[in-house]
Amino acid sequence: MKVGFFVGCNTAFNRPDLEKAFRFVMNALGVEIDDLDGQSCCPSWGTMPSVDEAGWYALGARNFIISEEKNVDMVTVCGSCYGSLSETKYNLDKRAELREKVNEMLKAIGKEYKGSTKIRLATNFFYNEIGIEKIKNALKYTLEGVTIGVQPGCHSLWPSEVYSEGEKDPFHPVMLRELCEALGASAPYYSRILDCCGMGGMRSTNVEASYKLVKTKLDSMKEEIKADLLVTGCSSCLIQFDTAQAPMRKDKKIDYEIPSIHYVQLLALCLGADPQQVVGLSTTDLSGILGKLKKIN
Amino acid sequence: MAEVEVLNISEGEVGFSDEIIKLGAEELLDCIQCAKCAAACPMVLAGFEFFNKRIIQSILIGQKEILLDDNSIWACQACNRCTEVCPRKVEPFAVVMAMRRSAIREFALPTLAIEGLKSLYDVGHAVYFANAGENRKKVGLPEKPPTTANNPQALKELRILMNKSVLSSLGIIPMDAGLSDVTCCEV
């Protein structure tokens, strides 16, 4: 099996350890990666989507066309990329007039959007394509006794209509919990499981307001399930939870730390990856979690 | 008691709703102000003054200036909870995006948004760290990812598309005028 890796800005330039983790995991699970050479920003919400619909979809379409030429679906670890590209595909496939307009723009670079490939979120791909059993069988380490607070991320859930695959009920997500449980950890429900991380436009506009969301979420995770670890399905959520906690502790907004990691990184660790390579750029302290990885004999 | 602000709605901007509808909020007029979107919105939880329901209300009564003076629209997370729960299929997120498009046409956009657009045009990425190569090498990756940032041909394609878009007529970021005349396959 072969997929195109849509890496996205934040993963390539901010958290390349997550990029490394994805490449390691796919290799370990026997999935071949095409790099989709020439891919760009999805484009993210604050750029072309905020200027003009056709411009947004033209840039998104150019990314899809690269995957169409390689005849592979795209997989991403970033919720924002998944959201923006899913909206692009949904609108171009559904609105003929818009597709015509965008294809007219694409003529200038000698290209045409056909709509023959999909964009998939890594966690959905693991759940639906690889499957829980195959993941369990591939593990070299497990995480028994670790309690995980999951953060599926907004863009894996809503608007459910634009996503090619997702939760049965987007207000009661179970996929990331089951994926964590497959590693031997527990991943219970907590009351703020659906809450937004506050990254993205909110953090750029008002960082203190965005920290309010972080605090509400982390407090809920801490008090209700005593989470040892926060696991996200989205690189934007990862960056927010990994970097917000130190300044919040300094300002006495919280008096604890919950180490934070992307599911792909956690899976890489359980498949035997070198921690320096797959979580080496973490700000939160993962040493306690690394110490709990138990080798399967 | 807090001071009550009274708006003279007869002074609202006529035609503002039509502008927003044209910019991508086609179902705007179906809103009944039920506030289901507000109940689901992270911006409400974080304490922003204008969020989906209030943005829609302000548009409907023509209060363009109020929305241009407030930066709340840029704090929208694009999470689409509102789109999911709206009983009238208004797609409140589409309204917020249309409002951003209107604000951009009035040059009312945050510096970070300008920088993001500029970075997108310059290297093909809204988020870009020129010194990322060091961290990439540290984790065992090639210094440069296989993207527009390292593929001049792909970057040229992306710029041609941005030149073909409305952005080129807005004068927000410097763009290469030479790429605007490309008509077909001259890449």
C-alpha cells in the first residue's frame, strides 16, 4: 500500500520530530510513502480562505493534483490541513460552477483538478485502514498503567459532512480513545473531551484568551481522570499543549504539567522508535512516560 | 450599572448583508438568532466580544464599522461546531470567513495575517522557520522538506495561482506582476 504524505507547515518546520515519527510508523506498518514533491501550505485558514473562495480552492486543488498525478490518497497529521483540504474537495466536487472557475485558474499552470483522490487524517487512517488488531500485533512496547487524556481536535470532527471518514457521532468521539487503548493504556472519557485547544487564529489574536481554553481542558483532564499524558490527533493541538504549559505555570495559572504528545509519536515509541528522533523537540517532560514503556517479550 | 450602548440602526450600512452573501455566506438571511452556534463556540468560552451569533446579528443590521474595529473575527478557530449544530443550515463559519474577506477589502486585517499571506507567497507556507533545517537534521530528516520551499518550479505555480486570485488586486502584499499575465501552460 502507498499513500502521499501531506506534511503541512507546522510539522515540517516546527515539529519535524512528528514528521520523523510518521515516516517511522508508516515504514513499520508496511505502508509506502510518496513525498508529494512540490506540495505547499494547505492553505491555512488565516491566508487564502480569508481572502477569496476560488483562491483558497485553487491552492488546495494544486495539492490534490500532485496526489492525483501519483495516484495516491493523501494522509496528514495536521487537523488544520485536514480541515482546509477536506473543505476544498467537498466544495470542488459538489459545486460544478466553482470547479469550472478553479480549473480555469489552474489552466495557467497547465493543470486540472479531477477529484480522484482523498485527504485522510493519520488517526482515521490507522483506525480504518490499518486496524486496531494489526497495530496491536506490531507493537514492541506497551504502556500499561498509563492514563491518557485524549484530544481528538476540532478538525477531525466538524463539520462531519465534509469529511470522507469520521466518528459515528462527532460529539462522542471514540476512535482516538480506542487507538490509545490498543497500546495498553487507558483513555477514559472526561467532561471537556470535546473542547478546543485554542491554537490557530485564537492564539494569534489573543494568547491569554487561548490559554483560558487550555486551562479549562487541562484542569478537567487532571481532576476527573488524573491523566498522566495528553495525546492529540492534531499537530496544532500538539504545539499548543506542548508550549502553553510552561508560560502558564510561570504565571501561576496552573501548578502542574501534563506531558503532551501526538498519537503518531506515541505509536512510534511503542513500535520501537528512537525517542530522540520522534519526540526530541518536546517542551513538556516526557521522561516519566518513556520510563513506563514496557518491552514485549 | 453598566452603561448601555444604544445603536441607531437606521445608520447601518445599507447593502452590507448583500456584500457578505456575495463573499461566501449564501445562507446568511436564514439565521433566526437562536444562538445554538454561540453555545458551541470556543470564542464564547474564551470571552471574545463578537462571536458567530453576534457577528451575524451585526451584519444583519449593517454594523460594518463595529466589526471592522474589533479583531474577534480573526480569533475564529474554523472549528465548525457552529456549522454542525445550526438548525437553519446558515453555516455561521462561512459568515465569519465572508466577514474576514470584507475586512481584508477594507485593509482591516491583523499584521499576523499579512505576514502569513506574505510567507505563503514567498515560500508557499503560512508558517515557515528559515532555521528549521537544524532541528530537521537533529531528528534524522533531510534539512529541506520536499515542498514549495525547496522546489522553485512548484513555488512558481503557486504564485501564478495567487496572482490569478483576488489577492493580486488588493495590494496587501508585494506580488510579482510578471506572473499575472500567464494565460496557459507557460510555467
